[in-house]
Amino acid sequence: MSAETNPRSAAAGKTPSVRGEWPLYEVFVRGKRGLNHVHVGSLHAADDQMAIHHARDVYTRRNEGVSLWVIRSSSITASSPDEKDPMFAPSGDKVYRHPTFYDIPDDVPHM
């Protein structure tokens, strides 16, 4: 096998030879009984297809998943835990969000 066709060859230069150079992916699995995808871990892969295959092999070995999501970690934007109070605090100044301006009839159940 020549250096051009061997992806493990350092001379090929197209596929990184060290996993640390591959992008990091986050893996989410939806279980057979679940409705939501749940973060199960991370892995390194050369591309999106390799990430799906590795995620299947690593995180669904016992047939527990029905759907996989993989996303490059660098593509995720998250809020900061330091901003939790302003981000998630109840909006007390927005009184229109609270149902206090009308009476609920007695014959309306579960309110």
C-alpha cells in the first residue's frame, strides 16, 4: 500500500496521525424508552461520519440506543454558570406572565 492510499501513513498528510489532532465530538444517545437524547460522552474523530461510527461502537454496544447525535464541541455555544441568576431568574417585573388578573371558574379542573 502506498503512502497516498494508506490513511495511517504520516507521509499521506491528509488524515492526522494522532487522535489529539482530531476534533472533539460530543455524543448524545436516545434510548429505546427515552424521548430525549442524553449526553453520554465525548470522542475524537477525523470527520462527522467517523464520529457517528465510533459513537455507535463505543456508546451503543449493548443495543441500548435508537438514535445518535454527534456534534463538534467547538460548535457548541453555552451559557456561563456565572450568569445563571440574570439568565434564569424569574421575571418578577413582568406581571403579565403571572395569571393573577382573572378568576378561574370552580368547574375548571386541574388549574
